Amino acid sequence: MAGMTDLRPTTAGAAAVDAATADDAIDPLIAGRAARLRHDWGAAYALLAQADRDGELSGDDLEELAETAFFAAKPEAEVAAKERAFKRQEADGNVIRAAYLAASIARTYGLSGKYSIASAWARRAERLIGREGETYAHGYLALVESEAAAAAGKLDAAVELAERAIAIGSTAADRDLTAYAQSQLGTLKIGSGSPADGLALMEEASIAAVNGELSPFASGVTACRMIGACRDLTDYRRASEWIEATERYCDRESLEGFPGVCRIHRAEVTTVSGAWERAEHELERATTELAAFNAVGPQAAGFYAIGDIRRLRGDFGGAEAALREAHARGKSPQPALALVRLAQGKVKAAATAIDAAVADETWDRWARARLLPAQVEIAIANADIAHARAAIDELGSIIASYPSPALVAGCRVALGRVLLAEGDDAGAVRELRTSIKEWREVGAPYEVARARALLARALRAGGDEDDADLELRAAIDEFGRLGARVELEAAERDLRVAAERRSGPQTARKTLMFTDIVGSTNLAEALGDEAWERLLRWHDDMLRSLVAKGGGQVVNSTGDGFFAAFDSAAAAVDVAIAIQRALRDQALNSGFAPSVRIGLHTTAATLRGDDYSGIGVHVAARIGALAAGREILASTDTLAEAGDVPASEPRPAEIRGATAPVSLATVTWS
């Protein structure tokens, strides 16, 4: 097979190897070749590396050493051997083979995101053979140039070069080249809006891969690109078929590198089914495996998937950590990171992030389609209904060319959001009821629950309280089963607000907490935007977690402060102390923590919707404003109800709006 060392021995070759292996120990080169043919990759690499140390290997032998290094999880050794093979082939006058190797090395660096080095190697190939020609090396050079053009957003050039690579691969009978180029052209066609044509090309390449007609490396890359395309189109049934076929091939051929990629794809499908814990475990295992193979792109996809699962669970700190790992490996953290910001109440930041991500996708329509539902949701939260309408219109036009069940269901939910925001309650109900049926067919319980919660809002807007409660309770049950903490809290809040609206405002005795970062403006300027955002995220996650753990409810946040309510004064005091101690420990461990002031007041408060009102709320807010940094300032009403709390001597404070001075004391917490 031209263009790639053929890994399938001829009958004569196999017999020769069998004869030679009778005394493997005396010739590591022959023994290494034999181990390679039976795909005993670890032994093959060790033996060929020994042969390399013992004497000078030919260019072909160095190529075999490079291949075994990859499958033995030694990516640095693979590249080094391939570069040496290039030098040897060039020195021996094998110009075509040297050019092929230069193009192959360029692809390796390109896939690792090292585009400048990749470009230099591509120019070496062109210097050796020129751009015009019909050898297999010219085909690989065209393939490299197609991938570079696609990365630069030059779609027409990328398509033309991929078609040229296919033609050369067919003429040269190079199956690896043909499969690579078919996958590349298929990806381009899918991205540019012709998914049926693109999938047909990728399927043709992939069936050759899993049928053992390609080299092991080409097989793995081709099949994994097929699965990735199915995932991007949310065609989970098709993705599952190819995952199973690829795993069978890898087991049959003893390939250890690509199962990690397959594990990522399988976990992504598992996530849709709602088995989040199992999916995250598989993703963590896969990203660890792939680190040994320097598989940067698949690793990035794995970290993104981990981040998205953690987002769904409400673990925003863990989500951001995983998404940063994905971003560091060249994958955009959007839309997951923008949706984290939205859930944190940072709507402006979410809108900025998602709009920038959509704008960055200039030609790949399906990459845009994966971002647009989030853009719709964030735009509506940002009260920009016109922007949301434009996004849903574009999404509808994209999926018309490939209406997979999941894409259609997701588009209906997004449309339901827009219709509800536009005041078309009946239209929203119609779209959302249909989307629930479609998501059920896909087998996506989280999406079903999200659609139910949104349907409840549409039904309530239309005056159908009973059906709204029914849908919302079903959503709450599913969110609870899945462990979707943030969605569960939001749905429970919606149900509570609806009940309170029907029964009228409720007044109850509560202990109210107000917190604030002292000097936040100056601190943000001193730290810079990035460091300030990291600090603020830690502060927010810490405070929300402690309030929830103490049985409190975060009523709202103000950017660098929180308003929370507790049924118990003792619980509120305990949480305030825990917050200050967490800040102290952070300062001891990392060298710095923000200075936070906390005010506590126990009073009668009226619950209106999801907020509290009354003079007592005003007094509590003023107590918080009177506190100093690192101080817990509490009214004596709070301390009396909390019990035995160490505190300073009470002192009176004049608070505007209060009929008499309020008695305050500082809680001793350190």
C-alpha cells in the first residue's frame, strides 16, 4: 500500500517472520518486526528500540519504530523516530517517501495545535516534490493543506484540496490517504451545511477502517472522526453503532490508544441518558489514558464533557476547572462556561461569552448550532428578545438540512422559550409539549425535565395552574433523581412562589443575613479582571455552599455580596462564623482572601414571590453596611434567639427608617 507501510504481512513474509522468530533473541530487529505484525506493541517497541541502539536503522525501520512508539504510549519517541526516518529517506534519495514523511509530521504537529511547526514541515514536503504531481506524497501534502485551510476558515480551498487528496489516493491505491481525505471532506461538507453528503463520505471511510482495510493508526483516526461527527449532529443512535464497531476493531487488533477516545464518545452518549456519575468516571479514566498518547484533541473533548456534567450537577467550581483544562488543549469552553455564568446570575458575562463564541464560528454551521440554544436562553435572561429570535431562526434553518430527533427537540425547546418571552403562551405550550415527546424518544431525561419546567411556566402564564403544577412536580422528581441541584432548586422555588401567589403574601419570622466584600472596586482594579473573577467565583461558591449546608436560602446576590434567609437564628450565626473562618483559612493557605462584612437581624419578613420585604429587611441590610471587614455584626434580637453566642457588649445604633435605635453586638468568631 503506497504512502503507509503495510501492516498486513504477505504469506511469504509471514512465513519468513515465523522462521526468523525461532531465535528472536539474537536479532531484535527481526523479533521487533514480528511483534509488530502480531500487534504486541510494547514488545515491538522495546525490541526495535534495542535494534536502534545496536545499529543504524533504515528509513523504513525507523517508520516502524515510530508506529510502535505511538501504540506503546510514547508520543515523543514516535515524533523523534519519524523525524529521523525523514532524514534517512531524504539522505538515501527516496524523495517521495521523504516528502510523505514531512507531510505526515506536519499533520502530527497540526493535530497537536503546533501550527507554525506544522507549516514548516509542510513546506519541506513541497520543497522536495513541488505542489503539482500525482504521487501519494502529493496527496498527503494536499490533505495537510486542506486541514490548514479549514483551520484558517478558508472553506472553498479546504474542500478543493480534500477532493484532490481523494483523487490521488484512489489513483495511487493508497487506502489510508483516501480514508483520511474522505473524512476531511465529509467534515467540511457537514460543517458547510450538507450533512447527508458529508456523513456518506465519512461512512465509506469508516467501514474500511473497522473492516481492517487500513493501517491501525488510520483506522482509529477515521472511525473516531465518524463518531465525533455523529455526536456533533446529536445523532446518538448512529454514534452508538460506530462506537460498538470501533471498539470491536480495537479489541481485535489489540489497539490501546483509541479505546480511550471511544470511551469519551460512549460517555458523552451515556451523559444524555442521565447516568452522569458513570459517564464522569469513564471520562476521567479516558482523559488519563489519553495523556500517555499525547492525544490533545480527544483529551480536550473529554475535559469539556466532564465540565458539562459538573455544570449539570451544580458543581460550578469543578466545572470551571475541567473547562479550563479543555481550553488549555485548544477546545472552546463554550457553551458550557457561559451557562455556568448564567446559573451564577452573571447574565452580562454569560451574554458576552456566548455571543463571542458564536461570532468566532464563521463557516461551521453545526458548531454554531451547538451554541445557538444557549445563546437563545442567555439572550432571554438578558431581556434581549430580538437577539433570541434571530438565534432561533438561524438554528431552525441549520437543522432543516439534518433534522435528527435530538436537534429537533432542542430547537423546539429554544423556540418555546422565545414564544413565551414574546407573549405567545399557547404557541410555547404547543412547542414544548411536542419537545417532551421527542426528548423521551431520544432517551434524554434531563432534557425532558427542563422542557417540563419551562412548559409549567408557559401553562401558568396562560392561567392553567393545575397542569403547570403537575408538570413542575414531574420535573422536580426527575431533577432530584439526576442530581441536578441548581435546576431542582429553581423548580422548587417556582412551585413555592406559585403557591404563595395563590395564597397571598406570607409573613414569617426569619433571621436575615447580608454579606459584602469590603473595598471590592479597588480590589478588582488591583488584581485585574482575570484574578478578580477567579477570587469572586471562589467566594461565591464557598458562601452558597455554606448557606445551603446551614439550611439557609440565598435570596439574591449583588455581585460581591449576598442576601440570605434562615429559619433559625442559631443556624444563621453558625453559618456567618463558618464563612469568616473559611476566609481566614483561605488567607492562611493561599496568602490572601477578601475582607467580608456580615450583618444579621432576626425579624418578621414578608415573602413576596421569591423575595422578602418589610422594614426588618431594610434594618438587616443597614446592619450589614455598618459592619467592618471580617466582622459579624448582629442585632441583640438575633443573639437572644441564637442562645449562648460569644459577643461584645451591645451598643445602640441609629438606623434610618427604624422607630428606635437598634441594639447591636459583634460576634466573637476567631
